[in-house]
Amino acid sequence: MVEFARSEPFTLGVEVELQIVDRETNALKPFAERLLSDWSGPPRIQAEFFQSMLEISTGICRTTTDAERDLRATAEPLLALAHADGVRFIATGTHPTARYQERELFPAKRYHTLLARNQWIARRLLIFGLHVHIGMPDAETCIAVQNELLHDLAMLLAISTSSPFWQGYVTGLSSSRITVFEAMPTAAMPALVRDWNEFLKVVAALTRSHAITSLKDLWWDIRPSPRFGTLEIRVCDGLATLRETCVIVALAQGLARRAGSRVAAGQGRLYPPGWRIRENKWRASRHGMNADFVLDDEGNTMPIRDWLRVTLDDLERDGFMVGNEPYIDELQRFADGAPTSADRQLAMYERTNDIGAVTTALAEEFEADVLAGYRE
């Protein structure tokens, strides 16, 4: 039996995966063990699949402003520590030029087991994402809110797209990361379930068939996280800066609050059909914020920027952005045409014809934002 922990509704926990790069070359550097060994701060950083990755996380936060301050409280001393060791960080969904074949696995049993099982598919996981945990009052609400958010999940991917390059190539995608992730057998679109009992049946079948060994093996775009009493959104690319990260977190919290309100009022929707979930996700990964999204089962569409504008009006009018007001204007700018990280990277590459310049700019962008500190 999977127990769902108690959690304060709609609180936040944020996890950001970082690339560790050499300060001179901006190439990925296998330096995680050294940084973890040297770190003396709170337990807010941890290893990831490759030695050239680290994850930083927050504690439990009530609002996105709290989460941003928490992330910065870790990132600032971590950046100083990295400087002393000749490395720094990039936070986007992929490194523009790195080759997965050259990466070193972090020496943890779970990662070696994962590689042994999934082989080349796991070896390619040189990708970096944003994970947002949102507190849920109980297991049934968690599933109902998940189903509601499946109607809007691709919008979060579209705004976060930051991985147009893969191993030195222009992919033609705004998010190559999400397509790499989809190759994993227990990744991508979640199992579509009506309630908690149906979710438990799926988990039991996956466990009995040895498809998974624990809930950690469910790498879905959105999933219940019973140990924390949260719903975890995993669809987003890593964002170029902590500020941009928190803009997405604010939207995710607002959408979850709205979904929870609908569920509490008995107005929660069942999940959309699988073809719509996949089609909108594909459009987000291909075109980012320049996509037209499918609205209904008849195939009617709307530009994603218009969809975001309507959504923001709804969230703000009904009070679902309370506590996250500092991020509303930045979200509105995306609706009005502001470029995503993927757009900015591609524009720089078109200007310079130098993918190395893009990589350098990403390292400088993350560092400048950390050093600038929190701002209202």
C-alpha cells in the first residue's frame, strides 16, 4: 500500500538541475564529487546521473518569492565555491555542444542499475530539467489536480523551452530535451487514471512486472509524489536563470491553485484524450511559444501566446496568483511576444554562427542573475 504523506496544500518545493562547466572553456566538467565534498552549507544540493550535473533544491515554500530566495541562498555560496575550483554553471535543458558518450556516471548504485537496464537510452540522458512539487491535501485531490493540469501542461513546456541544440547540432526543436526523455520506457505522458485507486493498480502492475522498482522510476511529465505529499511537475526544460525559473514556478502554482479550486467545487475535468496531450506537447517542443495549441476534440486551435494571456487574466482575476505578483509582468511579456531561452539561443547563433558563443552566453547569463540577487 502506498501512503500519501500530509502536506500543506499548494505549498512549493523546487528542484533545479545544473550543468557544471569549466570556467575557461564552458565545456561540461565531471566535478560533482568535488563540489559535494567541499560543500558545507545546508543539504540543498545533491548528485545526479552524471558527474557533470548537480541539483539544487528548496525547502517547503508558501510562495514563489519564498522559493526564489531559497534557491538563491544555495546558488550564491555554491557559485562562489565553484569559482574557487575553476567551474561555473549553465541551467538550460541541454548543453549546446556536449556529447553524452563522453560523460562519466556518478558512482551511485541507482544510476548504475538504471544504465544496466536501459543501456544506450539511459546513456543519452544528458538533459537538465526543472521539477516543481506542489503540496496536495490528499491523494484523491492529487490525482484530480493532475488530470486538470494535463489540459495546460504543454504551456509550461512551451515557456520553458531552452534546448534547441543537441551535441553541436541545431535540432529544429525548441526543446530537444523532452524528446530525449521520451525514449525512457517509464517517462513522458503519465498513465491516465481517474482516481487514486486506479493509480495504485497501475503502480502495482508496473512493480509486479518489474517495469519499476519504486515510484522514483516513474519519470512522467507529471506524477504524484506520495512520500512528500505532493504533485510533481517534471515537464519543463531547465531555465537559463533562477529568475526565469521562478517565473515558471509562479505560473505552475497558479495553475495548481485554480485546478484545486475547481476540484473542490466539484468542477474538475477528466484528463483530455491522449492524442491531444501528445499533440500539444509535440507542438510545444517543436515551436515553443510560437505554437498553435489544440483546444478541443474538434481540432480547434489557438496561438499559445493568446492562451497564456487568457490564462493569466483568469488566474489573476480569481486570486490564484496571490503572493506571486512580482512574476505576473514577466509572464505577461511572454504572452506579448518575449523570446524564450530557446529563441534567444537560436538568435545568437544566427548572428554569430558560433555555437561556442551561445554556450559562453548561457554560463554568463546564469552567473549574472545569481550575482544580481533577488529583485521585486
